[in-house]
Amino acid sequence: KSAKRGLSFFDDANTRQGSLSERSQLLGNPNGARDSLIENGIYVDAAVTQFLQGNLRGGERDSPDPRANGSTDLWLWLDTGKADLWSGGALFSHYEANWGTSINGDVGSNLPANFDATMPRANNPPSAKRAELYYLQALPNNLLASFGKQDMASWADTNLFADNVRTQFSYLGLVDNPIDGVFFPYTGIGAWLDWAPSKEHNLVGVWSQSDAKAGQTGFDNLFNSDNSYAVQYVYSPTIAKKPGNYLIAALYSTKDVTEFAIPRRQLLGELVGALPVAEESNNYGVIANFSQYLWVDHDAPMVSGMRPVGVGLFARAGWEPEDRNVIDQFYSFGIGGYGALIPGRNSDNWGIGWAGSHISDDLRQLMDTFRGWEHAFEVFYNFALTPAIHWTFNAQAIRPADKTTDTAYTLGARLQLDF
């Protein structure tokens, strides 16, 4: 589930069978084909996400027509235990494609208004890549290990109400902490070791390449590239029968980064090529994240394994040195929920959030083209038309970091289909 940033896959506790309007996957289980695959340890899931958005005014330019873009995901798992190979292992593969033109160019914000449109590649021509291929192995003493090419953000920086670009917010700052992306690219070869001594406590150590792209194997520079490291602790308590998630992580990278704390004369020399670009030989940061239910409807009917009907708060924060990072501080917060707003619609989810990225003072002293902050406000409501079909409406107000760009106001809709 964490690998998909979703709540379900076929044959888990959330899987629903029945008619087209009742089942959790549109294709269902044709002639028992999926059951036959699962008996041999093979899991197959697919999804399509389609956006229709427009920038009404402000930003770089108004959208001349509603922008249509989308993405397709295909996930393949091999359970080595069910395949009668060895116990506790799983091989995971993720194929991804995107197409169309998003509103990101119209808005002109530093962080993309449509984060999904940047994966596996942030450009308009259609792109199809095998984004991830990695192996998981359960070990004694509640340990779980992984190695391979993967999106580390799928496992890190998780949040109950602001975590899934397919069914929740669209703006990057309300899906992830952008400071993560400075250290961990989408996607690179890496490894992690996770220790969960109890349901409430989780500790993980991470290593990854600092430079990588989806679709590239990464093996050509595996041993001569820069590396990133992280240690993350998650506390997941249930307080008065209300679940929560509290996270803190320390990040470090050996990658050389441009130094901003330099005299203007040196900057001019760099620009004309008379002087080499000043660089720092490492980078570091800290991120924190919490989400906590404030109210839970314990009497509401729900499928086993789904998040409870209720309302809660969420927030993120991050810090990194201002002399070598464009964003040196990041904050976001908001309110979200599952059901609770419209009677009888317990499978819907919704959220209201703000995100703020502080632009480095050292950078702004060198380049007087940035505001001190980029602000973004977003509200969304996700209708579960069926367990497999979700229709989301969202609105955004984004004040880009670029001084020459006015506040952008967007409206959009997103159709999510699970096959």
C-alpha cells in the first residue's frame, strides 16, 4: 500500500467484488484470472488518472483552453512465498506514463501546481518509463529491508490527509515536503532498513543516489555518484481511539551544490565564465510531519482496512541551509477528512490546505527576482462514484516566488480509475 501511496490493491482487506458499481477494481476478477495469478504469487494492478484544469487568471498566462493531461500506472508484484521460492520476499515493479499539457507552465510557480504531471518526466511530450524495480525482504526481529530503483517518497514523509497525488491535493507542497526532492530524486537506486518494534514505533535508515531519473537504470554511476542518506522516526499512536502519525527525519547528501553566500563580484565572474562556480561539498536538512484525527465516527460503516470516517489536522515543516538551497524553509498545514461532510458519503475524502516555501535570503541578495515566499492555497473534494472510480474537484490560489508573476487562480477536475 505504501508503495502506491494508496489504500488498496487487489486481494487486500479492502477488495470488493460484485457488480461494476460495487467492485474496487473495474476489471474485477475475470474468470478467476486474478485469483489464479495470486495463487502463484503474482499481483497486477493498474490505474489511469486524467486531469482537466485551467488557470483562470494570473500566473504566467491564462490557460487558453482547459488543460488536459493524465498518467497511467501499472504495478506488478511477485510474492516469493506464494510462488514457492522463499518466504518473506517480494519483487516490485512500477511502470508509469504521462501525456498532455498541464497547467504548470501557465501558473509559473516554483513548485508545480499539478505534481502528478511531473512524473515520470516533467515535460509535455508523452513519456513512458519503468520508474521502479526493487526487492523487499522481511527479516527477523521486525526488520524489513529493500534494495533497488524506487521512489523513496512513497515510503517516507507519509501523512493521513495530504499524501496521495491521485486522490488528494495536486500542488506539490501539499503532497510532499519539497525538501525531500533536494536529496532523493524520482527515482534512484537505493536501499533502506526498517525496524518496527511495535505498531506505534517505526525507525528507518535510507541510502540513495543523489542524481537519477526515471527510466535510467542508474547502474552506470552506481559506485561513482554522490549519495544521500536519511534517518526517519515515525510515531503512530491511537489517542482516545483517534489515530495519528508523527514523523521526523534528518537528511544528508554528499552532492556538490551551488553556494549562494558569495560576493556579487564573484557572481559576475561566474556568469561570464571568468571564475568557477562556487560550490559547497555537502547538504543537509530536517523535516517534520504530523497528521492527527480530531473526531472519528466509530458508528459509521466502513470496509476493513480503510481509514476511518472522521476529520483531522495535518502539517509539514522543513529546514535546510540558506547558503546552498533555493528553499531554506518550508511549512504547510490544513484540515482533511474522510466522509463527515455529506451524509451517507463515507467513502469520499476532502481537504483544505496552505503551503509556504521561503526563498533563501542569500539567493535573493544575489538575484533580485524572487519574493521571500511562495504561497499556495488549495481545496479539494474527492467523490467516490464507485469504489473504483473517483472524481475530484479542486481550486487553487498560488502566489509564485517570481516577482514578475501575479497570483494564479486555478480550477480543475481529476478522474481516477482503478483497474
